[in-house]
Amino acid sequence: MAETQIDIHKELIEQSKQGDNVAQYRLYQLYAKAMYNVALRMMRNRETAEDLLQESFTDAFKRLNSFRYESSFGTWLKTIVVNNCLNEIKRRKIDLQFVDDMGNHEGAEEQEERYKPWLSVEHVKAAMDELPNGSRMIFSLYLLEGYDHREIAQILNISESNSKSQYMRARVRVKEILISMGHEKR
């Protein structure tokens, strides 16, 4: 049996379940920025992310009676956002390309030691943008959204080992890009 989780916004959620528009708007205010960032990382397009954010909140409020506090509201909502993004990707038939085998990853530790702490979130985002769609999606879902490889495999309809290997390849590639950015800064 799933353990029920206490949600810090339970009162707002319960009021929203009763159709209270003020409570729904307050939930929107509390979660919109974080959910927009999830959609933006996945879709890489501001307008599409905004549209999917609105669609996700509409879906969430329509299905709010099915929310049973088995996870936090934020986790439940993020699942809706991620699923809507993946559905949009499938609808558009965006090709999920993956990083090709980059050969031997020995020496990755050496590269890590050369990593410079001056890098910003913007640098990491720029490096991620250079990844193929599929690799970027796995990297984002695992590292930023907190999904495990089993969940990613189910979401993307790939094997768990493929998710793991693509994540590792994407991670190495992002580090290589960041290192090259560091050399350009010198």
C-alpha cells in the first residue's frame, strides 16, 4: 500500500477540488514558474512551454479529484507537465536522436579535475542545448527532473540500459562542451 504524504498546500488543494477559483489561482501562482521551467527544458521553446504549462494546469484541475496525496502536489503536477511535453514531442514526431557511442570513457575523471567552478547555469544549459533531442531529454529527466532510469525507459519507450548509457554519454558530452568553453575563456 502506498504511503500517503502530507502536502503543505493541502487546504488549497481541497478548496480547489471544490471548485474554488481563488484557491486554484493560488496553486497556479505557487507552481507555475517551476512547471514552466520543466516544460522549457524539455521543449526548448518559450511559446510551446507556455502553452504546455496552461494545458497542464487545465488537465491538473480537471483531474484534481484523482489526486490522493500519494506524492506531493508538485510531483503529481510535474508528472502531468512531463507527460504533456512528451505527448507534444510525439505529436510533432520530433526525432529523438541520441549521442553516438563516443568510444572509451576512460579519462573522464581527468577531465572532471580540469572542470572549472566558474561555470554558470547558463553555461550548462548552453551545453545541454548542443545535445541531440533524445540525449538532452534523458539528461534533463534524470538530472534535473529526478526520474530514475526505469521511469525514463517507460516514458520514452526505450530499455533501461539504453537510458543509462545515453545519460552517461550525454554527461560526458556536456562535460566536454563545458571544458571547451573554459578553454575559450582563457
